[in-house]
Amino acid sequence: MDSVSIKQLRDNLAQLIEEVAIGGKSIEVTKFGKPKAVIVPMNTDVRRKIKRDWTMLSDEKTKLKQLATLVIGSVSLKNHPEWGSKRKITRWVRKIRSEWD
């Protein structure tokens, strides 16, 4: 495996990426002579996994937004009369916090 410093990587990034992607070799990245990272070619399985993970995260984000909309919609002064004024909200928060202790 070839080894390059961070400065060499910075100066030759495009060329080194091509060597990894097309040549299929890995490159170790060092800082002050100590290994810090490895650049490896991305194979098809890795690409599929990344795409699947992003899709799953996107689906979860959508579900979370829907849940937040439901929760926010259920919170109002009608179902929480203790929130009728700033003073009442302050009292309510203090009461809830004291119950946590």
C-alpha cells in the first residue's frame, strides 16, 4: 500500500483519487509519519449499502416529521389551560421540574 502525507494528499487529491478508483489500490494517509486514514476504492456493495442507508434515513426523517406534526397539533391552550399566560407557563415548568428531582 502506498503512503502519502496530508500535504501530498492535498496537493494531488484528484490524481490520487483516480489511482484509487481506477487502479483499485489503497493509499494510507499519514500526519507527521503516523497513519491517520486509508483511502480505498468503493465497490458496488458499498455503494448499494450507502444508497440503502440514505433511503432508510430519508424514510425515518419523513416518519419523524409526521409524528412531530401530530404531537404539535395536539398541544394547545385548549388542552393545557395551565399555559394560559407567561406566569402560568413559568409555574407549570417549575412544577414539572420539581417532580423530576
